[in-house]
Amino acid sequence: MPGCPELELITGFYDARQCAVLLGHFLQEHQWPDNRYLFAGREFVLPRLQTWHADPGIRYSYSNNLLETRPWTPVLLDIRAKVQTFLRRGFNSVLVNCYRDGADHVGWHADNEPELGAEPLIASISFGAERPFLYRRKHAAVSGKLILPSGSLLIMQPEFQHAWRHSVPRQADIDQARINLTFRNVIQPEGVD
Ligand SMILES: [Mn+2]
């Protein structure tokens, strides 16, 4: 992307017909949990729906362990296979997000948890409503904005998590859902069972 070589957007990774099928699957058949969690004795409302799926034995402290680890579903395995073939690398986990409408969002963050290792490459697929993806340098007044089309694959190179933060802000005029799958590779520390 202009000004941000650590981001690469592949449009049409899934075509419109595939997007319609997959969006329908995630909205109607995927088992979403409630977005209210109890954490340290207080209720915490996540402004989106999320599930986390990983290979056996993979654990991740994302969001202070709010999320249970689920097995892969057949649909998620199909998508993972396509991403892995395209990128020629493996992913052992995926975070699945549903932004139900423009009120759902994610604040400024970097995906740089220690379990993702020093060089976290993340592959992000979008289905459904187009939402702006904002990014800004951590230590400089540089920022940018991408629109993520349905069926697109956004490749975030490791340096993106080191040097930038990103967000998907609220957008009042959006009343359609966006599904976002972020494939990751969690590194299990040696000696931990
Ligand atoms: Mn993120």
C-alpha cells in the first residue's frame, strides 16, 4: 500500500458467488458466543463477536483468555488450505470476527502478543460489508486508510505489527455485517505442555 509497504491487499481472493456462500455460512451456521464476558468480576462487552480456532495443543492469551479454543470447522479448514497454498506457509490458528453492523468495531491495537513470535505474519480475509481499515505509525504522525472489499486477502507483514497500530472504527451508516478471519501462527514455548 502507498506509504505502508508492510500491507498487501489481494482483491478477488474469493469471487462474489463464493463470498455470498461463505458470508451466509458465517452469519447463519457459525456458532457465535455471546459478546458479554465476565473478567475480574466485572462484565465486559466486546464490540463484535469472536471465536478462536486452533490446532490441538495451541493456546493463546489473546484478550486475557476471554476466548475458548475451538477446533477447526470444515469451512475454516477449507479457507485455511486456500490461504496456505497461496502464501506457501502454514497457520495453526484463526481468529474469526463478526462486525454485526457499523456499531461493532475494534479499537487501535497491534497484533503483537508474545505467542505470535518476533515475526508475526497475519493473513486477513473479509466477507460482507466493506469497512475502512485505519493504520497509523506508532512513533510518527503517519497514517493511512484501506477499504477491505468482500473476498479480499490482506497480508500484514511482521513489520506492520512492530511499527503500526490499526483499527476498524464505528461507522454509523453501515447496517450489514462484515466477517473477518485472521490466520495466525502461534508459537508454543518449549517445555510448556
Ligand atoms: Mn488486529
